[in-house]
Amino acid sequence: MKIHIDQVGYKPGSQKYAMISSDEPFSTSVTLENIDDSTSVELTVSNAAKDPYSGDYLLTVDFSQVQTKGRYRLLCKDCEPSPVFEIGDHVYANATRDLFGMFYFMRCGCSLLEKHAGIYKHSCCHSGRVLRYTDGVMLPPIIGGWHDAGDFDLRIESQIGESYILSLTWENFHPEIDVTSIDFD
């Protein structure tokens, strides 16, 4: 079983949902723990239902009634605690910076230094010739773009979509400043 939450966080007055997933049918109790003051509350949940699309058994946890600002995590029997998340007024303040920072962290065809990329550091990758799987022909190097889905794979379908999104962002919002705070020197 695994707990899925909004890791960005939740605003105090917003709806707050989490999901618990499993390969097998299950029922469980769920506790919301306030990390800041060590208090906790038992949440009411229903039995898990099978999702027809994924085949997983899913249970929705609604903790919208919690309005108190702070850092929290969800706990349930037979699964790891959720990542810590925040309930607060400014949970979305860094979302844009973090989103565009991820375009840097997932860059492909160049090395990323630890001082800029932290855990996403890596040496230069995907800089050699490319094997086309359909017929075994070696193609010239295809360099640049982003790793797909965080798995250090490189697929053209993703590259086209992301390039289009970045182009639209530039055309519609004309960003004139770099707010990622990445020092390239």
C-alpha cells in the first residue's frame, strides 16, 4: 500500500484529498499527524474500491476539515508514512520557480553539477550515436532535451511537447527574468 498526497501542500480553506493505493483489496485506518505539535487525529475512511483503469484498489482520504496551518503527514497501517506536506497560505509561492527549476534538473546531453542540481547531478549523458531500435541503424548523436519521467530515458514524444509548452510560455507571458537562481559560473 502507498499513500499519495499533494506534496506542494494545501491551503487552509481548500479541499484536501489523499489517495491510498494497493494491488489487493484492503481497509485501513488513517491518522493525520501534525509534525509541529505532535498532535494527531483519526480520519474517517471508507473501504477501497477497484479502479477500472489502473486495476489498483484506491481509497480516498478527505481531510478538508483540517484548517490549522502546519506541517503534516498521513499514517496508515501496513504502509510507509506519507511525505511531510504543509497546510498554509503560501504553499504555492514557489511552485513556478520549482517547475522551471525541474527543466534544469532534468536536462539531458550535458552534465549537471551538484552545487546547482543537488540530488539530480549527473555527468554528461546521451551524447553519443543513437541506435534506432526498429532496424538497428546507428544514427548521428541527438543531444539536448530532457530526461523523460525522471528515469534518464530520452524520448522525442516528450521533447516535442515540452518544447511547445516552453514556446507558448514565452509567447504568452514574455518572461524577462530568470527566477531559478541558478548560477552558471
